[in-house]
Amino acid sequence: MGISGRHIIVYLLGLSLASSAMGDTWNAAWEARPADGDQASDIDLFFNEFKTEVRSRASVENIYGVGSDDNGLNRLGSARAFIQNTAPTDIVGPGQWNGAAEVFAGTLLSTDELGASTADLGAGRFWVDLDGLDGASTASDDNQLNVWNEASNTFVPVTAQGADAAGIGASNLIYNGSFEITDGTGSIASTAVANRWADPNTATFAYDSVNDSTEGDGVAFEVIANGGVNEAATQTLAGLKESTTYVVRARVRPVVGTCDLQVTGGAATVTDTSGAATGVFETVEVQPVTTAGPADLVVRLESNLAADECDWDHVAVYERNAVVPPPGIQAIFTQDIVNDATIDTTFGNNPFLTTTVRVPSAGYIVQLDATMSLFVPNEMMLARLVRDDCAGGAFTAISPVLVAGGTYGAAADMRTNVTLNAVDVSPVPGGACIYRVEVRENGAVAGEVNPLVAIQTGSSLRALILPVR
């Protein structure tokens, strides 16, 4: 069937109407099109234009309409945090859509997502606090990053941790922060302020045994306000770097009332307050900024009101952005000081020169060097370096087998020194890795290791723990 000029005019008119209706800006009227009175032949134009508009807008921040595994995901860098002085409580916009009821339902970040009773609307959301942890709008903006905590229905600061959760990355500047030194006598029954801490008020002190899974063994330092407010134990850090941000962190168990970790002496007083009488340990943290010139900071462990009881532990102070050099080389040296050993024809039956190495974290290798003084009568001796699985399992070779001595029937009473070398490039961080030298003889005549006292100390095993980049 041919297409008349009239049909072409109607088609072009419909295309023009559809394009002008859709336009370059979103118009809610599009969602009601096609409407009564629109020509049926133009329906496909409205559908196509509508899909194009949706795809174009969605693809600004999403991978949309692309045939790839990432289709529908957010583009890299597309997340946007709240940026304001006070913690937000609602999402931006009309709220989540309830398809069953065909209504928008809830904007509170603490509201459970529809169909997901354990996930808040706030789950995974970030907030950049422009005036920082101290909450003082006059302080320099520090852009503290916070993340939504579903357990407390609040935003909590994101704090840096080292590879082993040991801290920010510098040495702890506080003294006796775990209070294992009580009053200097070592007595847990003491009622005096902890060693190197001061009592500027009239607080009552005691020491509680902790011994639990979260705080480890040892004691906590109990501070009770005795008739006043904000009574504390204090420690002064003198002569710190000028105009520098420090991180002060502590664990506290509010038994009665509330507890403040407060730091004074900086550009502003900063305070973090615990929960009220929860009876469980929590982390409190502040980030003071020192003043110009060599500066002092005073760390205060406060009980807020009279009779408030606070148990403190693991107080730590770090320079926030300190650059810490990698640890130096660690050496473990082992010598053969045992009785002479007659060795047989099987590796592992007569190991000697054994050492245990505990690698502190990832980023290390272990270099091994062994020197052995051997007595090889009419025989060849074989030696190698081995390591277990760092968990008490089987041993495997980490060096080639070294052959010492001559052939069977050669001159007797042959003494020789041999060396072995190996590098373990994948030791288990934190594991107790056992390295040892194994030797065996290669025939019917038994061999000996270090038969004479005079050369017994000539056999040794050295392990070097080396940081690598």
C-alpha cells in the first residue's frame, strides 16, 4: 500500500508535536501522554521519546542502557554525601516509593527500607561535617567524614586505622594509657591517681579488673566525680607541634551517668561524650588542633556530674597525618649449641638449627642464611632450608638441596663448611613461622653434624625480617 502525501504530513506533524511536547526539559505532562485526542499513529513516537529522555537523564550518574556487566550500576565517583554543619535526619526528596500503595513513604534515615526490615534508608550514606567533631561553628572547617550507624540511628565519625587496627599511624604520645601502672606501686587495690596522670579536682579513683573479649586482660581506671562536676584525671602533653591536628581516642565504660573525653589548650576545647550509664565500653574520640608555637594539650578523663562513674582504658594520642617510616630490619640469630647429632638418610628426622619468626604485618619478607660445619666420613651430605605453614603444619622446602662432601669411598674424616640461603616472600602476617635446617646423608655410612666441641658453634641460622615496598 502506498503512502499518500496526507499521511506524510500527518506523520511529520505528529513528530513535531511529540518533540515539542517532550522538549529539552522534563515536563510532568509527558507522563500523561498520549492523551485522549492524540493520534494513535503517534503512540510509538511518544514511547520512543519518553525512553530516550529517561535514559539520557539516568545515565548522568548511572551506567544505563549499555550492554555490559556494569549496566545499571552507579558510575565511579557518582556518590554524593550530605555536606552541612549538623547531622541530617532525612533523605532529600519525597522519600522511598511504595508501589503497592502507590505513595511516597517516609524520608527519615532511620526508617526501614520497604521489604528490608534490617536496612535503614540511611544505610551506607555519608555526611561531611563542615565544622567537625567539636560542633563549634567558629572552628576551622575540617570536613569530618561520618557514616550512618544503623544500630544507633546516628552518624558516627569515620576514623583511620592502621593495617592491624593499631591506630592512626604514629607512635602513641600518651603515657600509661592502659593504666597497667596504677599508682607506681603496681597495686590494683590503690585508690591514688594513675602513674603520670594528675588529679586537679577531688575525684575518687579505683582500678577495675577488665579481662573481657573486647578490652583484653588488665585493668581499667575508675574515675568518680566526688561532689563536683567535670572532675577528672588529666595528663598534659607539652611542646607539641604548632598548628597541627592530633587524634585523641579512648575506651570508656559509663557505669553511672556520662563521661567526657575532653582536650583543652588547643585552638578550641573539644569534647566527646559517652552514652548514659550503658555499662559497656565504647570509643570516644576528639581531634584538637594545637596553637601556634610549641603547644600544650591537656587530656581530661571526666565524670560529668557528682557520683558519675567512668571506667577508662586504652587512651591514645596520635599526630593525625604523621608519616611513619617503615620499621627497621629485625634479626634473629640461632647457633648450634646442642650435642652432636648423627643423621640418617631421611630429611626431617634430624632437624637442627630451628628458629621461630613472627612477622608483624603484611609487607615483609624473611631472608634466611645458614652456615653449617659438617663431618662427612666417606659420604655425601645433603642439606636444605624448610618452613612449616606458620600454623604448626607440615614442613616444605624453601631452598634447593645443597650437596656437601665427596663420593662414597673417598678420604675419611672429611670436615667441611657449607652455606644455605633462601628468601620467603610470603610469610603469614602474625603467624609463628618455624624455619629450620634439615640434613641427611646419602648412603650407608652415618654422618655427623659438628662432631667436635671446637667447631660446634660454627653452625648458625640467621633470619632477617625485612620491610619491602
